[in-house]
Amino acid sequence: MKRQLFGLAISLTLPVTFAMAQDTQQAKPAEPAKTEAKKEEKKDAAPDQAAAKESPFTAEVEAGGRWISGVAGDFNTYRSVVNLQEGFRVNTVQMDFQKEGSKIADEMHFLANAWGDPYNTLRFTMDKYKVYRFTTNYSNMAYFNYLPSFANPGGAYAFNQRAYDTQVKNYMSELELLPQYWVSPYLIYERNSSDGLGITPLVLEGNEYPIRNLIDWNQVNYRGGVRGKFRKAFFNLEQAWTRFGDDQYTYINEINTGNRTFPYLGQQLRLTNANQYYSVRGTGPITRGSMSASPTNWLDIYGQVIYASPTTDVNYSQNEFGSIAARVPPYLFVGRSGAESFIGDARRPRSSGSFSLEARPNQRIRIREIFEADKSHVSGNGTNIVAYNQAPGTADITAQPPVWGRTEVSYFRQTVEALVDVAPKWTVRGGYRYEWGDSATNPSSTVGPLLGLEAGSLLRHVGLGGVTGRIGDKLSVNADIEASNGVKTYYRTGLQDYEKIRIQARYNLTTSWLLQANYSDLNNENPAVGVEYDFRARQAGLSLQWLPKGGRIATIVADYAWSGIRSDISYIIPSLFQTAQSLYVDNAHTGTLMADIRTPGVYGPRFSFGGSFVQTGGSRPTKYYQPIARVTMPLAKKFQFFSEWRYYDMNQTLYPQETFRTHMIMTGLRFLIQ
Amino acid sequence: MRLLPIVAASVALAWAAAAQDSKLKPGYAGSETCAGCHSEISEAFVKNRHHLVDTDKKRGWEGMACEGCHGPGAKHAETTETKDIIQPAKLAGLKSMQTCLGCHTGQPVQTAHLQNAHSRNSVACTSCHNVHKTGAESTAAIQRKPIGVTGQCASCHVNIIAQFRKPHAHRVPEGAMACNNCHNPHGSLNPRNLRTANGNDLACVNCHADKRGPFVYEHLPVRNEPCTICHEPHGSANPRMLNRAQVFLQCLECHSNVPSPSAAGTLGGVPPAFHDLRNPRYKNCTSCHQKIHGSNVSKGLLR
């Protein structure tokens, strides 16, 4: 009986005890429960309020008209540097949609900038969570370059024989399926093209003739792959195919005496008619694989391999008529016409890869090991036929110069580095990098038949070091140093014995003042006999930002940067085989100021002003000023008026003919849709 | 023995009671608790992609997304002391980075993470990315615009951005391009975080595909050195962004080895030409050697 009563007591008290514990556990978050009740009230209220003020769709459009005062100075230089023109422009169209659970997309974003201007962009993204992600980017940039100082063999004449007036377009679309899943396939289409006009010399024996140049090339990439994203590992496998086409065409239909100012064998050389046509077609596969993994909590590994093998097929033809120097040896005649054709191909298999790992033997130490490799060769061959006609009624003289080219390049880099957290907010690192490689190019590929096989090596031992730290919560400092005892370098101006230092500091003076400073210094020397190269490049920058009240009433950003470059090396004058000095100096002061001030009130105007200046001294002294001022005036809650003034002033001391000045005013409206 | 079923039943009841709270790991308070004090951040977080972590059953952080980065929050919920919670933005760079890389190691952009100069210099992810801001201040909105990306880079790389103010520069200040068109801030196979394009070529050929080749006659520095051997891509006072004001000096500084290669082992022989450099006709080598990046027709790169 006693035992039964005891058992009954146990069976009754145990559940009660747990129930009381449960009550206690439930009672414990009594405060959280009250908090939860408050949260519930807030949440209930918040969605209603949020729904009232937040629409899934927002849009912003800014458009207006630009007026230019007229360009004082050289208009071609203005186009080569600024290239903005008058007329109606759409500065910005931005549309955003975000609503989770929508049928077609959870998010859509559209952004177009500077339409009507010579450099405009467009971006569109569309996401449906866990279903797809679509991205499109497009840019269209005008490239106009007509600067006589660059290629003016005429000397006194303001004529540029290497001029361009083209449009460079880039397009990319990517569709990724099941992006938030472990495995997601994707497809990418890319197109890069350029077309337009230009001037380029047609080079013949004894003379070169600037003629019209029609530029038209494009490259298309088709890419497809799969990404695997797991908790501790990732892989990406991709297969791509490239297609390239170039249809450059140059021609002239009028008399052109070329750049030669004195007779050739007693006769004045000239062209009456000429054309030159390229047809280049390229294809090639690209295979890429990459991975990363964290097999343990103290080890991360990464790797990637890329193999590409583009090929090029060439079909070239050229015809010229006039009074032409002989195109075949011994070049001692002046004849009526010439022709050249070439059919050939080139291929360039290339393998690149890297493997790296980080090991963390304890909380404070990280050991990093990185190995990179790159190897390629180019082999080209073809049939080249040059025909030349000396006089009427005579047979063409033809020659078939050898056509065969091979270039081989390999490059390897091995880095080992240790990073040590010496204090809670200080990290010191040190390491060593070894770089080596070989390059060779065969006789047919070199400029002249007198030179043999050219081969060179690269060999460099580099010491690495650095420190990163925080002093309190306001000041962070970062310093990096690299020093090398180069054994071999490819070129006279290549990195040999060098030291590179970079220091950066960031100081939050207050919550609204931020000061940033940086300094870098690269000192490179090659003391070898016959080279004696001395190079130094230094940069220093200072930036001050003031954002009172988080930028809600004003934002002021001021930057100043100085850079100095000095390069000193001897060179050989080809015609005299004498040594001369090449000294290049560039000291540049650059400053930028942007101030944005918001006046109080919903309809208070907003003023922005500032701009930038550049003053360089040395080998090409240049001054370039770009002040700007803008006022934005809200006319209604979602409707603003803006007016902007810009001024461009460029001056080059050594090339006074390449200067320009102009005022620009743009006025328009800005709409906000919410 | 008679007591055994009774004891077993009691244990079962107690187990069921405890099971109600097993979704939260020990020491974790749950996102709803965080929202009790940090309501604005919590509401903004709903629009952030990281919110997926809070709702996805498979990622292991369902209902605890905040603490996925900030660490266990139960003690902080009780004491409300900042020292009882992790603040990634205030951690030293590498530790802050590890907070993000704990999940984001497995992403395409992180493949070259260790080669990344930002990683070596302990630049935290939070220097460029924020997970709490919404609307126009969110990372996604800022980085959707080229000018937004450039502004972020410019906050540290003041001297680099200054170079784009020179007259001959890529259209970065105009907003047509951004730093990440050429550089991958998360690291790349190439030095200086330069992106690859068309397989394993430098980012330059993404837009300048006509320079990619292969060419029957190659110009060797185009293959064994980056484009910066002749060009300054950020900005220059020299036309075509060349490193030298005079084109012939750009070429002859290398083409001055007699013999070639020289005793120093450098490449680039003296051309067998009789060009009088005092004549403007020969001041720009590329007036004749116009296919300077490689030619399919002429071994002298003339056509």
C-alpha cells in the first residue's frame, strides 16, 4: 500500500513538476511575450502604414535640353576629350519593382543613363526567387580621336593620320536558372563591336599615304555552364564558344602624294587609286572550371583552370595605282601599280590556372599558399603574294616572302604568405613570391630578317610585407610593402629591382567628418650595362568628407591628389646608332570638390557645386578645368526642375593648337513616381 | 517495474514540452526577439536578399538570420549590452570577413579570394556592402549604377580616381564605366584584381576584342606583358593613354638592344631602319607600324 501510494505520488508530481517548469519557461518570456505583444501591435500597425506609403513600383526620369556656347579653340580636340553635343538628352531613367510573391518577377530594375550622349548605358535585371535571375547590360561609347600632336607627319599641318570616329558597343545578357538552389545552370551571350570611320596610312615602299578607313569588327561569345553552391563548397563548370569578324576596308580615289616630301629615284611618288580589304574570321572554344571548398573549419582551398584556343583565318587583298616604288626586291624601280594578297591563319592555345589555400592553425595565424600558371603559344602561317607592275606591256613581277610565325610564352607565380593577428585589431603579414617565365619569338615574326630568334626570360624574387590595424574605433591604418631583387626581366623598361610601398589611413574625426589619406611609391631600377633604367612613380591623396546629420542637410567632399612620374633611360637612334636620353617627367596636381546643400522645407531648392581641376607639368604640361554648378527646385511633391552649368577648359603648353574652352547649360525636369 | 510505465510517460511529457523550443539553438534568441528592439532594421531586412536565410529551412538558420552574423543573441536580449553581441562592422578586417565568408565562400566571385589585394589588406566586406540599409542606400541600389560603384572605390582609392580627371581617360567619371568593369574587387586570376575576358585574356579585350588576336605576326609585349606596358588605363595627359608623351620614345625605350637580346637578356632589337627622328614623319612609329598590337599580313606590323 505504501509503495502504491509512493508510486502514485511520483506519477502525479513528475508531470506537475515538468508542467510547472514549462509554465516557468513560458513565464520566463513573459517580458518577451509582452514585447511580442507590442511587436505584434507594431507589426499589425506597421504593414498598414507601410502599405499606405510604400508602393512596389518606383521610377525616376530626368531629361532636358543641353545648349553649348560654342567651342573656342580646336573643335576636334574638344571632341577627342569631351564630345558632348547640344540637343535633347535623357539623363536618367530608373524603374524599380520589388514585391515578393509576384507572378512574373519578385524584383525588376531598369536603369538607363545618358541617352542621346556619346556614352550611354542600359542595365536591366529581373529576379524571381528560386526560379531565375536575368541580367542585361548594354553600353554604347563613342570613340573620337583626332589630335594632330599624336600623328602629324606633315609637321606644320594640323592633320592626324591615325584618327578614329567610331562607336564601341558592348552587350551582355545572362540567364541563371534556380539561383538559390544548390545547382543552377546559366547561359550568357556577349557581343563587343566597333564600327565607324577613321584615317590610317597605307604603307608602301618609300612612302605612306593617309587614306579613309572603314572600321567594322565584332566578337560574340556564347557561354553556358552550371554552378554548384553547397554549404562548404562551390564549383563552376563553363563551356563557351567565341566568334570574331573583322572587315576593315581602306580606300582612296583621288591623288595623294603621301608623307614623302622628296623624290624617290628622281620621281615623285603618288597614289591615284588604292584599296585594302581585310577579312578576318576567328573562332575558338573556351573551357573554364573553378572551385572553392572549406573541408574543415581551419582550411579553405580554391582553384580555377581556363583553357582557350582561338583561331584566326585571314583573307587580305590590296591594290594600288599611281607612281609607286617597287614592291619587290631590289626596290629600285618606280612603276604603275601593285597588288598584294594574303591567305593565312593563326592559332593560340592557352592554358591558365591557379590553386590557392588558406590554413588557419589557430585563431591568430593564417598561412596562404598561391600558385598561378599561364602557358600559350601562337603559330601562324599563310601564303603571301606581292605583284608589281613596272611599265605598260610588261609582265608583273611577283614575290612570295616567307610567312611563318611562332611565339611562345609561359609565366608562373608562387606565393606563400603568413598573416598573424598580433593584437585584437592588428594584423601583420609577411611572405615571399617567386615569379618566372620564358618568351620566344621566331625569325619570321620579327621586324627584319637580320635578327635571329628572340628569346627572353623572367625571374623575380619578391618579398612581401604589410600591417593592418585600428587605433580605437576612429582610426584605421593599412600599409603594404613589396621589394624585389629581379634577376631577369623581359624588357628594358620592365620591373627589375624595385620597391613598392603603399600606405592608407582613414580617420573618422566625428560622426560627420571623415578624413582619408593615402601614399604610394614605386621605385624601379635596372642597372645592367646597356639598360641603366631609373624609374620612380609616387602618388599622394587626401580626401575630406563632411556629412552633417548623415548627409540630410549637406554633403561636402573634397579631394586632392598629387602624382609624380620620372623615367630616365637611354635609347639608340636607329639611323645613327647613337645613344640618346629619354627622360619622361609628369607632375600632376588634381583636385575635386563636390558640395551638395539642401535647403529646409519640402519645396526648398537644392544646390550643388564644385568640379575638378588637373594641372600637369613635365613632358606634356596640361591644364584641364571642369567646374560644375547645379540647382534643383521641387515644383511639386514628385516633380523637380533642374538647371546645370558646366565649363570645360583645356590648355596644353607645348601644343597650343590643341586647346578648347566651352560653356554648357542643361535644363530639364525630373519626375519621381512612387 | 510497476513504476516504469509511469516514469516513461512523465519523461515523454517533459520531452514534448522541451521540443517546442528546439528550433532555436542554445543561446540564440531568434529574429523575432531582435525585432522587438531593432524594429526599423528588421523591417528593412525583409527587403534584403539575406532575408532568405531567415525563411529557408535548408540553410540551418531559419528564424535566426540576425544571429547568423551577429552571433548568439539571447544574452544580449537580456542585458541589451553591446558587448554581448558581435558587431561585424566593428571587428578587425579578417574576422569581419570570416563572418561573411562563412556562407559566401561558395560563390563565383570568391574563387580568387586569396589573390585579392583587399583580402590581403584585411579590407572588410562591410567596407563596400551593407545588409541593413534599404531603398536608395542599399548596396544593391548603389552598385546598380556605375557611378555608385566608382564612388565606393573612390572613398579609399583617392589617387587612382584622380587620374580619371586627366583629359585622356576611360569614361569612368561620366558614369559610362565603373571600376568593376575592369577589376574584380573580390579577386582575380590576374594581378591587380584585373578581370579575365574571353577566357583567360585580360579585361581589356572585353571591349577591345580586336586586339585579342591571335595574329600571324605577334608583337611580343602584347603577349608576355599586360597592356600597361604601353598604356596608362586610368588616365593620362598623353593621347591614347600612352605612358610617354612622344610615341617614338615609347617604342625606342625597348627597341634599343644591340645585340638583341642584349647582355642583360632584354628583348627588343634596334630596327634596321634609316628613320631620321628629326623629321616629323618618323616621330610616331605607329603612323607606319599601325598594326602595333599584331598583324595578320606584315611582319613589320605595317598592315
